[in-house]
Amino acid sequence: MHIRAARLANERHKEGIRVGDKIKMVFIKGEDDVIAFKDKMPSDYEIDYDNMIRRIVDLKIEPIFKSLNWDIKKKKSRKSYIQTHQKTLL
């Protein structure tokens, strides 16, 4: 995925990303679902926050939820879920 993101950034924005460079990646809305950049994200993209949260947070905490017998897919919102289980989390 990071290779596709870097390639897209190089082709469209002349980012100059090479092997070994430190890059940042952001999931975006549209046909190309990810973009990479070195310093500043190009402004002509809309960040896909739902996908960012799913990939970065949900996939990491899912094993923890399973071990506590919590159903991550049933939650109404992260905030309400945390409020409901706050005593367990602390």
C-alpha cells in the first residue's frame, strides 16, 4: 500500500519519494484510496476519516475487544461505547 501511495504522489505531485525516504500516508476519498507525502499533504484531496479509523484503530483494538467478549461491530459510536464501558476500561 505504501508503494502505491508513493508512486501516486510521485506521478501526480512530483513528490520525489525514493526507497528509504520517511513518508506519511493518508487514506483519501476517491478512486485512489491512499496518498503519500514527505512534508505537506497536497490540498486537493479529501481525507477518508472512516477508513483511517478503521485501518489504524479498529484493526488494532479488535483482538482486545474479542478477548473482553465485546462486540466491536455493534457499537453505536466510539464515544458512546467508551462511555458505556468506561468503568471496565479504567
